[in-house]
Amino acid sequence: MKREQKQEELYRTALTIFAEYGYKKTTIEDIASAMGLAKGTLYLYAKNKLELYRDTVAWAFNRWQNRVKEAVIQVSDPVEKLMVLSHSAYEYLSGDRAFRKILERDPDLFPLFESKDPFSDINMESVSMIKAILIEGAESGVLHVPDPEQAARCLFSIYVMFIQKTYVVPEGEPVKSMFETAINLLLRGLRAH
């Protein structure tokens, strides 16, 4: 098996084990055993449990982000891109139980405040994706965005709040309805046309 495939299998397995037992209770032996490997073999991929945890979480964030990119690339209209981006990013965690469980157990992994974000590099790439769509929309005349950078950061912050309220510290079904209302407000505004 190629190294990349083995690494992906390791992250997939580690994600499941960390989700089931939490970071503190999970051991390197648990993950090695689930993969049918000797404990020492895992140290070829990570120097310790913390590194493995962080790499696994980064892999899960990147997988989430790539799924959103795949959805967005399917549409050409900037407004539709924002809709697809919003919905695919928001709904992703409903299908990724293991990563959702990790975020529930460790909400500091996806914090509301940028200054406390341990995965800011990955999340800034998401902000850049939003910014590119906003610029495209402004250039085509379908969106009015005076400052795409600030607007992208604002939209991402709103999105993080909804992820927190829906998946990390679940507040129930009304949040999903509020999310739809927020999308409509952001894309259609409060003004009567």
C-alpha cells in the first residue's frame, strides 16, 4: 500500500477512534490495533499522539473543505456559488458523524474567534474561497461588495457561529431555520425591491 493511502487510512481510523473515546482516553495502541499494526509503525507517521490528533483533525478539515470546493465548482453564477458553498459547508457535518463528534468533544478546534483558531491556515483558505466568489460577483455586477476581504471574513464568522450552534453545541432544529433566514437576508437583503 502506498504511503499516501496508508496515511489516509490512518487518519480515517484515528478520526473514528478519537471520536469514540476522545483525545485523552485514546491511545496510540488503540489506533494501531484498529489498523492491525504494531504501535511502533504508527510512529513512522506521527511522533506522538498530539501530532497524530492535530494531523487527523487537519485532514478532516481539508476533506470538508474539498467537498465544498467540489460542490462550488459545479456552478457558474456567483450568487448560486454562494448558495451552494453555504449549504454544502453547513450540511457537511450532518454526514460526518466522527468529525462532528470530535468537534463536540473539543470545541476549541473550530472557535468563534479567529485569534484562537488552531487551524487558521485552513480556515483562511475558506475565507479566500468566499472572497473570490464575492469579487467575481462584484465584477459581474450581480453583487455589491465594497470590501471583499472584510465581507468574506464577516460571512465566515457568521458561518462558524451557525456550525457552533448546530453541531458543536447543538441548539436544535430552530437553528437550521435561522440559517436559511440568514442566507436569504445576506443574499436578498432587507430592502423591498
